Amino acid sequence: MITLYDIKNTQRPLMTISPFCWRARLCLNYKGIPYQTEWVDYSKIEEFAKAKGIPPTGTRPDGSPHYTIPFIYDSDKSVYISDSFRIAQYLDEAYPDTSKLIPAGTGALQAGWSQSTEPLRIKLTPLIGCKGVEYTSDEASRESGKEFIQKALNLPDWESVLEQARPEKQGWKEVEKVFKDYAKILDQGKVGGDWVMGERFTFADVVLAAMILWTRSAWGKESEQYKLILGWDNGRWKRYIENVESYTNVH
């Protein structure tokens, strides 16, 4: 049995509020691999990872290891895997009878596509993170997260932080431009089907869908922010998420 470790939050029912955790969850659901979720307080991620011997996902500016969720534990193999791309690679290798997320010969392309979405994630972070942080389960992390976001945006108070995330603000216009660029790329390379690789759902689609689902889980299905994205490009992203919907269950 696989256990997916996700960020504990105050939403009920519990919901994934990280784009990277959405990636791992989409991978597991798409493959149809049975799994369970354990929720970890944001402030305890590093402590938990070190205790379990889970490898770090990066390095801090001071050179120390950086630990982030998601990670999974496969009890059949007694192994922990961190980082959403490595999780996808592991699932393809360990469960070869399931649909491939990274088709043979496309590893570098899938990784490159994932990297190409970083500007989009960076633009979305102040618009979504300001809402997502309010669901953080432990108060200390919630308050420190809010302080970090407010300082990063150089705004005087939390009300101003939420104000900049309103759907009519410039930040969303910048995000729309990026989505339009992705729509052009998909149209230029279209070979049948609506996925990045045409008729085949792959990790590249996981990455893109996770951005939209992140907006939904933070702001809500009926929010203006989420509906804004769904309406862009003549409803393209609404159709995109409808095609992903069966992979969004939280176990």
C-alpha cells in the first residue's frame, strides 16, 4: 500500500492545497493505484522527513537541505520517495502494468515542461498562497506564512494582500497571458486530442492541471478566481479540468 503525505489543513473535508501535492495525487489517481493519505503539519515536515530518512528535495541558500511535501511511502518496497517528478518516475517503474506518466524517451521533455511552468507558479503564488495559507492547520505556521507573504509583496497589512488577489487585479491579467501562451503551444503542437501529447495524458498534463486545481482548492469551486481561469481561452481550461476530474479524488 502506498501512503501519500500531504499538508494538513483546516478544510473539511480535507483537501490538497499545494500544487506539488496535487501533482502526486493526480499521478496516483490516474494510475489507479490504491493509496491512503496521511496529513502532516506544515511546521513538522522537515522533522518528519528527517525521522523517516526521506531525502530532501532541494537546498536552501545557506547550503542546508530543504524538505518539502509531497512524498510517498510504498510499504511493499519499504521505500520513501520525495519530489513529484521523482514520484511519477517511481510509479512508472514500480507499477509497470499501469498507464505511463512519462512515456519512454520523453523523460527530458516532461522534466523540461515541468520547469517551463515555474514562471506560472511564481505568478500564481501571491494570488493563491495568500488564501491557501489561511487553511494552514497550525497557528504558528499560518501566522509566519502570512507574515512572509506580506513582506514579500511589500504590503502594509493582510487586507492589502487579499486585495491584490481579487480577480480584477493586474496579477490575474499577468496569469492570463501565461495561460494564453500555453494555449498557443498546445494548438501549435496539436496532433489529435486535448492533452499536451495529443491523445495521451502524461506528467505534463499533471503539472498544468495541478495549477488550476490549486486555485480551486484554495479559493473554492464557486470563487471568482477559479471561474476566471475556467473562462479563459473560450472555456478551454474548463474543458481541460472536466477531463481531469476523475483523477481528483482525495483518499
